[in-house]
Amino acid sequence: MAIPIEAGESKKIEIGYVISGGLKENLHVRLTIPTQEVQEGSFIVIQSGGWKFYGIATDLQLGSNDPRFAEQDSTHFLPERLASLMRSQTLYSTMVVLPTLMLEVGPSQAEAYSAWIEKIGSGEKEEPWPMPVKTLPNHQAPAYLAAGEDIATIFGKPEQDGNFPIGNTREQEHAVCINLDKFIQRSSGIFGATGTGKSFLTRILLAGLIDRDKASVLVYDMHNEYGLDDTASDTGVNVIGLRTAFGRNKVQIVGLGAESDIRGSAPDFNLVFSTSDILPADIELLARELNLRETTSTTLDALVQSFGHSNWLQAFMDMKQGAMIEDMDGKKTPAPNSVAYWAMQSGVNTMAAEALHSKLQRLFNRKYIVQNPPSNSIGDIIEALKKGKHVVLSFGKYETDLDYLLVSNLLTRRIREAWEEMTNRFRSGKEAEPRPLVIAVEEAHKLLNREIASQTTFSTIAREMRKYYVTLLVIDQRPSQIYDEVMSQLGTRICGWLGDEDDIRAVLSGLAGREALRGMLARLQPKEEVLLLGWGVPMPILVRSRRYDGDFWKSIKKSRRQDFDRDAAIRNLSPD
Amino acid sequence: MSKIVIGRLLRANTRGCVAGCQIHQPLPAFGSMVAIPLSNTERAFGLISNLHIDDDGLVRQLAATRDIPEEIIQDNRLNRNVPVELSVLFIGYAFHEAISHLLPPRPPLSLDEMNSCTDEEICLFTGSGRFGYLRHILSVEEIPAADLLAAHFQQADRAQRLAGNAGWIDAAMQAVIQWARDDYPTLTTLLWACATLYAPQNRPEGGQ
Amino acid sequence: MPINYLHLQPQIEKYVADAQMRQEELRDKLAAALDLYHACGEDPEEKTARIRGHLLNQSPRPRSGIPSWERVDWRKDAPAEQMACHLLASDGSQIVPSAHEEISLGLINTSRISFTPQSGMPPQIEIESRFIEGEDGRIEMGELSEDLVSLQRDLAEIRILADWRPQEGLATIALGDGPLELFHQPRREAAFERIFQAYRDAMQQTIDKGMIPAGYTDKPRAGLVIKMLTLSAESKIDLSGLEDATLFNTLLQPGQRSAIFELFSPASDAYSGNTKLYFFYLQVGNESHPWSVRVEIPAGVAHDAEKVDLLHCALLDQCQLMGNRPYPYILHRAHEEAVIHLDEKQDLIGLLTATLQREGIPIPGRSYKQSAKDLKTRTRMGR
């Protein structure tokens, strides 16, 4: 059994002691408790020489003083009690700990400790803060399972402004917070194979962002999950939507297309694009979806030259393909409103122009693209976001990749332009600081894969837009399909179980201790267990994510009240 | 404390001694603890590590005959000048009542009395410190250390249990295992020898 | 190499050849002796008279047996029943004073062992150790002859037996190692005479106490009965070299004893009355390895058939204990207890020397000759 040791204000559970290791090769801790009491991913604290070293268990290994002790069943020749004594001394478990942070906690001797505290108080010494590990604990330094105060020291206290409990530690169920202020400073990602609860985790995180009002949120809700109530596919339980939870004043649902509805409910307003909103680049982005040829860009250039940036699409849409007229001599020639006619007039290959026209028919048929929309819905969305509202863009019946690519990119480009402008005005002192915006992108690999990432606005946002107060929340099941450069920019990564080695590698790209973390990712529980990683969290940690249920919403509502009950909130984190 | 004289010292060195005793007194058991006063304030503790009963030509000749009368057997056991020699392995000493698990500072002298230890002495010695004295037993080479250890544990466990320390044997076994855990053959030999200590008939209170 | 084996080699061959010849001669003599033995049985009185006549006419007096009341060719089986008795045995050893030692030391060490067979009780052992005293009652520190010391030892051996107080109702056999006859040739010196008298007194004492004193000779070399047979012959016959034991090894079955014979010797007249000495031979061996021993007994025992039977039975019983090397166990134990080992002698000399030195009495020291003799032999490095 683990031995609780009274130390400071809370009980620490000593689980072993350091036997070897290094900064490069991790620390090895000989366990003094049954192996099953520690699991991979446990948050471990090692105390040594006035320092606390924080790390996570990345591996557990069975060892023996002699292989024969392990190979032979000693109960065959020894009484059970004696065999048990022998096993306890000759068979052991070693825990591999990836050390990440260290924090000076002062000398253990009371007098020296007081002097140390005084120095900090007088400013003679800098207040200690968790810093990346630069040295090692001593041999035989005791290792503990992290206590609540350790978690709070590193990940912050739930009651502190900006801290949002994302889940709790697996063994002792201490709340683990994400600092939302930091979270929104860089793009982030939620990854996990299908069925690992990405959507629920996203809802939790979005609810946190909306609740704490740290940023405006725009959700590209490709499958119409987030805004309104839904039914969980696996349990059949009703899942509360963000709009239901926060109300129309905070969350607005935008439907794509003039007459869109989301599972029978009308959106708050509709998003309809004008043909003038669409640029040739938006078309080129759809090259794979529309199977466009290499000549497309030439043709599009000619169209812009012929009809201008605002009218080229409408003009192209208006052209007829194959329209012919007979001249006086009875000879058939392309009609003036035909594609061929324009092509000949513009020196463009007729067949290429006709092929493009033909392929863009899928686009021309989209009812959310009209010549003269009844309102400036893009502007409305931007305006709502600027005002601190949150928008869930439901794609309704337009669930194809084509729609998703076109709409999200188009809208995002416009948002980016708006935020860049706001930022520039803010920097020139003409306007207040822009409100941070988080754009949640589902199935992100469709927008951020290697082929098109450079062409979309998303990669730009991922790389640069934190300067302009816009960041992405990338949600995907195939992170390996996302462009490396984008992945490397993700600050906070929240990752559920991944089966594919490439996906795991992608999630861990650019992080220290990748090798140690890889195994952990592969062995996460398929549901509710996630690994928090990256710049946005002080250190990698495995957490059991909060449940997106009635209790969650109760705690959210409570947290909104002035008299925030911290203890109850922590209690509500418990799965039961 | 210990006043049952079981023999007198014949020869000694730093690690042990040999005492002689007559057969007409009850022989101490192999592995039992003995004490030998070194001075008014010091006494050495040891374990009976060997009992030698030498033969001679007459005994060999008698052994080959049938139906040896009892009086001849008694004559050879009691009268003939072939004392039983008891080898003792030193395991520590006491200065007043302070127990040390180091070897005695000096060996006892010829004809010093050797006494069997009382249960109180056994408890005092074996319960002191952290079983440091076991290394003297475990590192001995000339005699079967496993059997000596088991015999000693049997006596000490009984004394400790009488004193209410039922957990002593587990702690002692832990110390042994810790000492020999890198040497599989040695440790298994030691544990095999000690296995009987854990047999139900040897743990009457049913404890572990 | 102190022995010149090159010289010895031819002599060894001669030794073997001579031994073979001697064996053949003895075989013939044995056959003749057997004839005489049986002849003696047929006409005992005439033969006894002839023997006595020859013996009394010879000078010096030879050592011989004389037929007793038992027929010469009579042999007695071991008594069927084991009879209860108490056994005593004594033996002694001595330190003979030597001028070569640091101090001159004469010591007699005597043991007495006693036990009751089938009692289950261990034997009781007594040891007496005494410095030899002179005429004046002072401890002897000068040189003493080995004979005199041996005589003192013999006296001590029989005295320790005579001192025993027998249990009532249980016969006590008192065994000594060797002949009962103290010495074979009478000595003239007064010291010898006094010791001899004391010896006879002690023997008388054992007889008076009802004990059964006996002298046990394990490997008798004498030809007392052979001599007797020679004298019984009508014509002169040469049986020299033939030993009684050889004769009785042929005649006696395991456990049997011979007839009792009177002991005739130069000194036999000194033993009179019930200390007069008799002897018989006893077969303690088995059929494949016969081993005849001579048992000497005084007249007080010899004339009591029951006592002789008791002795006969007890000796066989004691010899049986020692397995294939029959010898009375109790005698062996008496010897074992009495013997003074060299290291004990050295310890005693050391103790005396130290005591003398403490008292400031000068110690002469060992002779250089003895010191040289005691030099250690070669040793090997590491041993």
C-alpha cells in the first residue's frame, strides 16, 4: 500500500525513490507500492534538495534481481507468506518519469526555510516559479503521486480567473486546469480517433471559453453538432448544445444558405454569399474537390481580367456552354453569351474554359451563393463576433467537403481581414483592442493538409494570426494529414487515443520528450482520457476529461454566479 | 541472566570458539544462542554452529559389534575422554545491556563458561538494531549457513512470539532476502531451509 | 635413510625360507605334542608323578604346567547361562625417572574400572596417581630401575583391586592385565622382597573378600603345557619352539577352556595356600581365527568350580564386546584410563617445574643429549 506522509498542508503518497536517470534518458523510480497503484501518465513529484521536480510517468517496467526469481513460481516450493516476502524484495517495478518542470521549494530545515522565505519577501531573491528541468534530483529522492496542491501549483487553481478545469488527474482526481488566457494566445488542437470524445471535449472547451468570456468563438459546425441539442450517437442521451446552454444573446446559430434549417430549427440568421465574395483563389482551393485542371488558374485570371474581381463569377455563371448561333451563311459559331465565345475573345483555350465552366456547375448550383444577397451576412457574423457574441455556423444540408472548404475558407478570409484591420487600427491607437477570436475547425485536415494548406487562410492564421488576435482550434482525427508547419504552430494540444503511429508522431511533433510520450498516447483509454501537451500547458499531463453532462452545466452556471463555490466545482469534476 | 552452563571454552579466535562439554548434560541444539562472559561488563553472543563428537579406535570397533550392552554405550558416552565439542560462531556482544552486532572486542579465554541464552536475552539481542548480526551467519563458509539460520530463526521466533513479537520473523526474513537477493541459488537455499518456520504447525497462533 | 635395504634384501629372502622350515618343524612337533596330550589324559596319575619328578630334579627350576585335579585333555564348553557378577579391572602406567629430563620424576598411575553387566549403568572409574616414594617415605627424586618401578606399578594394580569393597551377594571378578605371577625369577634385594610381600598380601586380600582375581594374558608365548608334555614323555622328545597357544588353538573350540594346570616356576613356591597359582587356556577366537589366551588364577579360585565357571563366562562375554579382536573390554578400558600420554607427562613436568621455580628451587634442566633427541624433524614450508 502506498504510505501517506504528512507533509505541509496535504497528504503526499510516497510511491518510490529515484534510482537512476538523466535529463536525456528520463528518471527511473523504483516503486515501493504495488505496480497497479500507478499508471502510465501519472503526475509525479520528486522532492530533492529544496526542489520539487514535476514529471509524468511514461513507462512502467517489471524487473527482478535475477530472472529466475521472475520465471519460477516460488509458491511451488515456499509457503505463500515467505514467497510473498521474497517477491517483495526480488521482483520490483520501475517507473520511468519524464521530468518536465522544477520548482524551488526552499530548504527543509525550519530555520533555513524561514531565511529563504524572508529573502523572497524582501525581494532579495526572485519568487520561485516552475521552470523547465535543468538539473536532476538526487539518488533515492522520494517520489510521490502529485497532491492537489502540486497540480494547482503547476496548472493553476480552478477558482483563479482564466483557469478552466478541463478534467482531473486519473489517480487522485485532482482538478487540472487550462489557462484560457494562454490557450487563446496560440492556435490549439483537439485530436483523437473517431469515438474518443473529441466533440464532447470541444464542447467542454468551447463552453469554457464562452463562459469565461475570454474570446469570441466561431465554430464551423460541419455536422451540426454544437449549436443545438443533439443526441449522443453511442448512448442516445440528449446532449445540450451551446446555444441551448448560453442562450441567443451569447451564442448565435448561423445557417448556410437562404432557407437553411438545422434539424428542423431555424437559425438565428442565414449566411449567403454574393458571387462577388468569391475570388479565383477560392476556386483554386477546390481543385481536388472539383477535379480542376492545371489550366484553371489561367482561365480564372482571364475571367478576372475580362469581368473584374467582383463580377467574374457571376459573368461566368451567366455564360452558356455550347450555345451557338448561325450566321448568314448558315455557319454555326459560338453565341456571344457562350463560354466558347468568351474564350475565343479572351484568347483562352476554349476547351479549358468549357471544362472549368462545366466543373464549376456544382458551385453555381449552391443556393448560398447568389448575385445579390438580401443582407450582408458575412458582415453580420463579423459584427457579432466583434461584439463578443459567439457564432456556430451550421452547414445544414451542405455537408460536402466542397461546401466546407469553400465556405470556411471564404468566411475565414473575411474575418481575418477584419481582425487585421482592427488590430492595425488598435496599434495605431484609433480603436480599442480587438476581441480575441477562436475559430473552431472540425475535420481540419481537409483545410490544412499539405496540398492546400498554403492556399487557405487557416494556415496563415495558424502561423501568424495570434498577432492579430485570431487563433484556430483545430479538431481532427487524422493529425498526420495536417501540414507539419501548421501542427508545429499549435500551442495547446489535447489528444485522446490515437491508433495510427503517424498520427501520434504528428501530435508530438516539435515537443520535448516525444519518445516517452508516444507510448502513452498509444495506450490512452479510448474514452475520456486525454493527454494535454504543448506550449499552452506547463507540462504534459494525462487527465480524465470532464463529462459533458448535467453536472458540467451546473458547475458552469455556478461559476457564473458571483459567489463562485470552488469546492463544489471541484467536487463536480468527479465522474461520479 | 543466563546461568545454565553448557560447556567451557577450549579455544577461540575473533570469529568463534570451541567449547567442550560432557554428554551427561543436555546438549544444546544446533543453532541455539549462547553467551560467554568476557568480563564483568561484557559478554559475547554466538550460535552453536557445529557439534563434534569424535570417534576413536575403540568406538569404531564397538560400532562393528552386535548388541552393545547399555552399560558399554554409557561408558563410552560418559566416561571415556571424548568430550563433545561445540563450535560457536560469534554474532555480537553486549556491553552492560547495550547490544552490538559487531564481533566481540576480544575472544573469551580458555575454560571460560559458556551459557545457554534465556528467551529474554534472545529477544534483547535479536530485537536490537536491524539484523546486522545476520551477516555473520550468512557469510559463514564452513558450515551450512541455511540450516544454521533456520535453526536460529526457529529459536528466536519462538522467543519473540512468547514476548508478543509475532512480526519479528517476517522482518528477519526480509533482512535475509535483502542480503541475498542478488544471489539466486543462495537465497533459494536459505528460504527453503526457513520454509518450515512458516508451516502451520510452527505458527500455532495462526499468524503470518 | 637409516636402514640399508640393499643389505637387507637377501636376508629377507633367507628369513622367509627359514620361517617356512620352522613352520614345517612346528607342524611335526605339534603332532607329537597332541599325541602326548591325549596320552596324559589316559594315565593321569602316573604321568603327573613323572612330571613332578622331572621338575623337582631340574636345576634351575624350569617353568611348566603340572596336571591338576582336572584331566589334562579335558575341555570345558562355555557355561550355558550367563551368570550375574560384578566386574573389576585395573591397569597401571608409570613415568620412570630419567636423568635426562629437566626434573627426575617417578609416577605410578593406576586405574580401576568397575561395573555390573546387564545393569545398564555406566562403569565407575577410579584413577590413582602417586609419585613414587622411597624407603624414608619421601618422594623419590633419584634414579630408579625400571624393574622396581614396574614392580611398584604391579603392586598398585592389585592394591586398587584389593581396596574394592564387593557388593554382598554378587560375585566380583577382579581382572588384571598379564600374569598374576609377579616375576619369574626370585629377587634378592630387600626392596623387591617388601613389594613382593605386599603384592601377595593384596592378592590374599582379594581372595579373602571373596573376589575372583585373575590375570589375563592375551598373547601367551609360553610353553608351560608343552614343557609339561615333554616331561610326560617316556623318551626324550624335543618340542622346543612350540607354544601352548598353538596347541590349544588346535584343541579348543570357540568358548572352550582347557583343564586347569598348576603353575610350576622358579618363584612358584612363594605362592602358597590359596594364593598358589593355577592357569587354564581359553579360546576367545572363532573357528576361522582361533585365539587362545592364558588365564592365571589363585588356588582360592581354581578350587571353586563355580567361580571358575563365572570367570570363564565373564571373560567370553567381555571379549565378545570387542568384536573380531577379542579382548576383555573392561581391561581395555582400564588401560585406556591408566595410560599416561606423552603430552600429559610434559604437562605434569611443566606444572612441577613452574611450582619449583616459584619457590626458587633450581631446576637442573634437560640433558643436551635429550634436547638433541627432541629436535624437531624436518618441516615443510606452509605446514
